[in-house]
Amino acid sequence: MTNLNDPFNARAPLVVGGQTFIIYRLDALARRVGADLARLPFSVKVLLEALLRNVGDGFTTIDDVAALAQWTPASAGQREVAFKPARVLMQDFTGVPAVVDLAAMRDAMAHLGGDPAKINPLVPADLVIDHSVQVDAFGHGMALVLNAQLEFERNRERYEFLRWGQQAFANFRVVPPATGICHQVNLEYLATVVMTREIDGELVAMPDTLVGTDSHTTMINGLGVLGWGVGGIEAEAVLLGQPLAMLTPEVVGVKLTGALRPGATATDLVLRVTEMLRRHGVVDKFVEFCGPGLSALSLADRATIANMAPEYGATCGFFPVDAETLAYLRGTGRSDDLVALVEAYCREQGLFRTDDSPIPEFNTLLELDLSTVEPSVAGPRRPQDRVPLTDLKASFNQAMRTIFGREAPAYEGNGERRRERRDLYAASRVPVTLNGQATALTHGSTIIAAITSCTNTSNPSVMIAAGLLAKKAVEKGLRVPPYVKTSLAPGSRVVSEYLAQSGLQEYLDQLGFNVVGYGCTTCIGNSGPVADEIAQAVKAGNLVVSAVLSGNRNFEGRINPVVRANYLASPPLVVACAIAGTVDIDMNREPLGVGIDGEPVYLADIWPSAEEVAEVMAASLNADLFRQQYANVFTGNETWNAIPVSGGDLYAWNPDSTYIQNPPYFRDMTREVPPLASIRGARALALLGDSVTTDHISPAGSIAKDSPAGRYLIERGVQPADFNSYGARRGNHEVMMRGTFANIRLRNAMVPGVEGGYTIYLPTGEQMSIYDAAMRYQADGTPLVVLAGKEYGTGSSRDWAAKGTFLLGVRAVIAESFERIHRSNLVGMGVLPLTFAPGESWQSLGITGREIFTIEGIETLRPGQELTVHAQRPDGSAFTFTVKARINSEGELAYYRNGGILHYVLRQLAEQEEPAAV
């Protein structure tokens, strides 16, 4: 007789160190369904365990489990999987609105007559405050303190709210500011690889899996932990016990052979991998690394590669658990009991890789010989545009012509080591005086050099290499030009500790690479301002100046508005470019500068050897270092601890706050699910083209003072200097809805020839901001629709792209096709995604956006149902067309019926008699 809770008889004990754990054995499943697990990618096996453990939960069926156990490359993408990650990781920009929604759900629960304390994360959640620090102070010993003070001043309201959440919610922890970036704290401390949970009195062991509200959550894949970044709405769903709906993954294998040659760093490797995988095409696919070359990569090198998965386009970049994983856990201070459990569990479940492990079956298998990797940078605008370091000067000059549209002399290197740099842009030189020092800027001048968090700061080998290069440079008498804004933002305090213990930080300090903060800085646009004199010189000379950073994103306009050419580089190359003061340099042939003895100093003269790096690492890194730094990680920031906490189970909303407001999602909500109704008399808010991204839809970046959001803040006494950013104000729906569809590059065909967030208010024909028009329509009681082309909603700015759409009054989006996650987010907010019939578009149907639309058939809506749209033109004539409801499952239909996923969960919890938190 089949046990409904264990239909495959897979539950079994695992005894480790005298402790008994319950596991769900994959080999038992394989025997029952006749599957060969040895041929499955390791990442698929991790997914399979989650399905096996949760079968019968109302989302996963016996057939779902059996189908995934028999995964083949041909079956990829053919079936939906309901994945329940074991935990959630958030950063503060995207985590704050999730906590706001939980607080709002508590108010709504009280309104419904239920117990507000029932609203808690149902899976463990950690929020790391790491996106709020900005590089205002730099280049001196007080930079860290001053930037931290400014961070607290700017974000105090948000921090007070998070302090309340920290004490109000179960299963929710907050890592305070100035601790580190979420990915690195996760790698060094939070992740366990195998986690345990008490369920019905039994201790169940399972793979540590997660989703995170940051795209670079994928760094943890380097530790053998399956996880990736999602939008805030998806993260909230997981927090509230709902599964993540995804298609059976397509998996691209990357077989690594050989080893890195001397002089090549993990950064050079990841730029090569990014270039290779972008060229192949891995968007929305799993990437899994295999082959004997894995054993030549440190765990930190693997994490560097995994972290760049969003840049090569993959969902994840997975490295299976092996001996190096165990060594890293020991080396970072994890307990012996945990390491023993990880090894025993992974070996028992077929999740442990060795060099003798067979290569799994993949949809595609690519190969890379690590010995072919060469020193490189990437730029000037995209992370996949790798440039061998030998070609940097030639590449920059080509970019001047082909990308920046400037006159640029051709550079031809002749192989000689030159004493003086060949100045190709002498005629464009603009003199500048900074702090009494006379200098000059020209094309290529590096005005920002940042060792910045994310890709590289988790990797001791490249950080120590940067310190050693700085030491050799200082000893040679080299200095950094005064126009270079230098900064070091370590990913955790462990980095500062080993740089200090090794004596290398003092040399970085002498070159201006003082620690400026612990958090994501330059590569998310938190580089802070450059000196007014520099900005004026760039404008006066119409210069193309550069930034060099060790981060992961270098899109134009992202790093700093003054900078046009942005290059990704390893930390030691960031220091080298800072010394050179330009990217218009051939570092193999031209000197970085002149030493104290009057002789030219070349990169090769100060580049540290692999042996030197290894020697410092061995002397400076140990498990005690990690234990000490993470001993009081949640309580160690006294400034954070001093923030007062107000309110109990319910948050005391401050109506005057411009950072945190109670969103109106649950206004007038009832316990009963309202009947579905057709959308009648709708107006078009926007008529959009192909590839409109969530960056076009979602508020991001700075807030313009003449924008609806800017006017809102000014009306409340906030001066433009204190606007902060949309990211910092994500907890205030009033700001965010005003910034939805407000991107300065948005093109709405209803206002031809106009860029930006504008539309026509059709009753009067007035042109106005999309927000202002939407509010007029709401006052009229008029529902809205958005019409769009192909690939609507691609991009990573996901949660507010759906939330803002809903708050503006949009009830349906009709597009030719949707990006998968944005489509599901629209459903999660109660917005109906619809697609035109194949071959049709708003253009082919002659839609102008001035029609009145009625969408019929919603009352009896089923997944994938066809609906009829009636459109009446201004002259009274009418036409109809057919659309398909892109609600893909019964679960999504339940969310839509309820008005969104939060409403669905709230009603479910309101019906429960016992508290739902676990």
C-alpha cells in the first residue's frame, strides 16, 4: 500500500556522528521509477530531492517527481516544476518592500478578524543591509566612518522599520549595515550546504537551497548550494510557503580541463567564461561545471565564476559538492559536525563529485582549457565584451571611433618597452587643479578606480594580489594621479582583517585604496560624486573618461554619469590602472609610471607571483579569523543596536514618512474571494514596442526634481539633495508608483517622437505623465490596459515592475510575448497577462491606443483560455480580436481569482485556527 506522504518509500534514517537524520533517498526513488541518477546533472538532482520531499503538498504530484527523475535533455522545458527552496536571502533595496508587504498583511489580517502574529515567513529568511552605502568620502583613513555616518543619516527611516521587523517576525534575521555584501556573508557564514529542519518531531536533512532578491545570489552556487535571484514578488511567495513555478531546466555543461597559467587570475577566467557563454546563449538555462579542471579551482575561484551567472545570462552557474567544498567549510570556521553531515549526506544522495565521476548528460557540453585563459578586462560598456590586456589600448581607441563617435588616432604597438607613454590625445588635454595640485584630464583618463564588492572581493587570491601589487608599487615610488577616485569596498570584514594582518592594507592606503564601506558600491551606481572640477573638465573637453572596477556590471551610465568608458578588471589590475591613470595604455609595452630612481616601472615589474600570493594566504587566513568576525554578526553594530524599536505585532506606520508607507493592496479586502469579472470600458495607458524591459517599467536610479516622484517629495519638505534614490525608497509605494513607466528612454507610441514616461489622457487629448494620467483615470473609475510587442518584461528590476503596474490601475497587459518571470509577477499582483494570436500585434490590428477596450470571458477563466477583446474606435466603429490568457496553471488561477498571491495567502491563513509560522 502506498504511503501518501512517502509514495516512493524514500524516507530513511541517516546516522552521522551519533545523530539520526531523516532523508529522502534519491536511490530509492530511482529504483521505483527505473531511473539512472548517475546521468542526471547534479543541479537537477538537487531539484529532484525538493520535489520528492514535498510530493503530495498540493503542488507536486507523483507524476511530477517521476518525470523529473527521468529527465533527459529532450524533456527540458516540457513540464512545470513547483520548486520549494529551503530559505530566502534578501538585500535591503529589494528586501524592504517584501517586509513592508508582510507588515501590511498583518494589518489586513487584523482587519479580517484574524491573528496578525500568524503572518510570518514560513521558511527562514535573512536580510543583509548592503546596498545603501555610497562612496562619498574616499582616499583617507576616515572614509569608512564618514560614509557609515552618511548611510545611517540617509536611511534611518528604513533602518528603524527593519529593526522593527527583526524583532516582530519569526524566521527572519537582519544582518546590520557595515558587515558585508549579502552574497559574501552567505558564502562565508549563512550557507550550510546541507541544512536540517525539525518536522513533526523528526530532524530532516535536506540540501541547502534558496532564492534571493539579488541577481548575484548565484555566487553561492560555487559552494554547491543551488540558488538564484528572483523578483521580490517571487521571494515573498516563497517566504509565505508557496512554490516557485519553473519549467524543467535546460542544462548546459561546461567541462573544465587544465589549470590557470601564471599571471592569470580568477577574474580573467570569469571574463572568459562570460564571453564564451554569452556567445553560446544560456539565457534562462542552468549552467553546470564539470571535469577534472574543477579540482584546480579554489572554492573562491568557483564562487567568482558562479557570481557572474547574470552576466552570462544563466539562471545559475552550479558547482557540485566535492572535497574542495568540505575544505572551504572547514577553512571558514564551520563546525566539524556540519562538515561531517555535508559529506555523509551528499555521498549518500549521489550529490558528491570526484574526478572519477562520470560526466552527466547535458543539453549541450562546452569545454574550456583553463591554461588558455589570459589576463583580460571587459568593456567599455558590457561585461561580456572581453578585451585581452595586451589589446586594451588598441581596443579603447577603436571604441573611441566605433562606440563614442570620436576622432581617434590609430595605435600600432611595435613591441618595444617605451620610457614615455605615447599620448594620442594631447590636443584634448584639459588642465585641472585639485586640492592645490595641477594635473590634466584627457580621453581615457581613469577618474574612478574601485575595488568594489561582488565578483572579486570574496576571493582572497585576487585581493591579496592587489595588496602585493600595491606594496611593490609603493616601494618603487609610484603614486596615483590626483584625479583618480580610489576606493576599496570589501565584501566582508574578514577581507579587511586578512589584509591588515598581512600588512598589505597600509600599502593600499598609501595609494588611496582605503576602506570606504562594506557593501555594494560602484557597480550598482553607488560610486558617489566625482569632484566638481573633474566633472567640469570632462564637460568642457567633451571627454570620454574611464572607470575601472572589479565588479560585475559596467553598463554605460550605471557607474557614474560623468564616465562613458567602464572596464571590469581584477583587483590588481584596478590598482595598476589607478597608478597609470588611464586605459589608453599598453601595459605590456608602456610603463605605469616612473619610479623613485627615475626609471620606468612596468606592470611586469610589480606583478606578484602565484607563490607570493599563496605564501601570504597561508600566513593570513585561518578558520579562527572567520569565527571571530562572524561571532556576533547580527548584534555587533552598536549604531544599529541603538536604533529604537517601536510597535509590537503591528507596525506603527508614520503617515509623514517618505521612505515607508502602508501599501493599499488590501484596502476593502474581504474574507470571501470576489467573483471574476470581465474588464469593461478600459483605456490604453501605453502602446509599447518590442523588448520593453523591467528597467523601462520599474523605478530605478536617481529621482528627477521635476518628475512626479520628485514633486511628491518636495511637497513633503524633502530637498532634492536628500532625494536619495528610487532603490532606497522602495518601501514607499507613493514614490514608486510615480516612477513606474517613467524611464527617460521609454517610447510610448501614443505620443510619437517623445521619449520618457508620457501618455495621452484620452477623454481630453492632453499629453501628461503616465502617473498623472493614471490618477485621472482612477478618479474616473476607468480600468487601464497596456499593449506591447515581443519579450515584454525582460530584465532584472522585477518586483516594482509588476507592483507599480497594478497600482497605476492597469488590469491587463496584452503583448506578443512575455518574459517568463515578469508574466508570473503580473499574475502575482492580480494583473492579467494576455498574448495576441500568433502573427498578430497591435500594429497589424491597426490599434492606435485611442480605442475603448472590453475583454470578455474572464468570468469563466481557465488556464490558457482564449478571450475576446472588443475595441471601439473614436469614430464609433468597432472590431474584435482574440487573445490568450497567459495564466498557466490552476495555482496561478487561484492567485488571480484572489486578486494576487498576497491576497491568496492572507485568506488561507485567515481560515487557519492555529498560527502558521514554523
